[in-house]
Amino acid sequence: MAFELPQLPYANDALEPHIDAKTMEIHHGKHHNGYTTKLNGALEGSGLESDTIESVLENLDMNNGALRNNGGGYYNHCLFWEVMSPNGGGTPSGALAQAVDAAYGSFEDFKTTFSNAAATQFGSGWAWLCVLQGGKVEVCSSANQDNPLMPGIGCGGIPILGLDVWEHAYYLNYQNKRPAYINAFFNVINWEKVSELYEQNK
């Protein structure tokens, strides 16, 4: 079965002023749509057509550029839309908050670590919060459309929060001010969804 572009769970302008409608329209409708189409093309005749995207990425031949780039692009953006909300912001609660405090000391220290991972990712890429077996959480970053599900990328856990730091994610609104975009992201994080993903994968 072919992968499909998921619908956004909110309107293109719902995350304004933090993420503008034009960026959302292009990012979802053009970029994510392109990854989806190219992923399906890369899977044709591979024998992996009925696999989940997670299985495709976990068992990936990292030399297969078409599957690596487009499979990663598809998965990463699916997560990205899910972990944002017009009613987002604030801080995590419950077990996720405890895991964040255990790993980083406080939410503010986690925010600094995550923001630094996003800001210092050279060129295009992503910052991640991952959950490891046993419920520990860890921040890391990856280049291009790579993610921690892929062999040898880092973290080694399941991504539950991802921030896209490709220029197409922020340049219309923030130009070269990536740190301002990173800071704005914290106003739209859907911590309820991130907590749900934490509980499912710990």
C-alpha cells in the first residue's frame, strides 16, 4: 500500500504568529508531498511496499539514498505536524516531565540542550527528543532527513519530538535567524501528544 500525505491536524494559519501560513502551505503541500511521492517511487519493486515506515527506516541500507532521504523526509514530517498545536506551549507533565527532569535537571535546562542541538546542527537537519528503553529520554540531532530510527545515527531511541531546521521550515518568516525560530517552536509544542508518544514507546 502506498504511503499517503497526512492531513494537517489544524489549518495552515493556526500556528501563527510562530509559524506562518505560507510556510506551512509550502512545507506541507510541496515539501512533505514531494517526499511522500518519491518514497513511494523508491519502494516500488523493493519488496518493502507493505512494511511500516518505521520498519523501513530501522532496517535501512544507508547507501540507498532514495529511501534514506525520502523515507526520512516522510517520517520526520509526519511526526513534526503531530507534535505542534495551536494550543501548544507550556511544559510537559507527568511521567514525561519526570523523565526530562531526571535527564536534564529541569525543563529550562532541557530547553537549552534541545535548542542548542537545533541551533548547532550544521546545515539542514533535525533536533530530536528520543525515548530509550526503560523510559530515559535523550536529545540529539541529525543531518538532512536522517533520524534516530536509522542505523548508526545516534540517540538509538524512538523520536517523540522533532524540530525541522531546514531553511524551508523557517526562512520566509525568520530569514537567517534560526534561534528565533527555535524559540518560537516552544510556543506550539503539543506536550500532550509528546507525552502520549512517550508512554507508547518507553
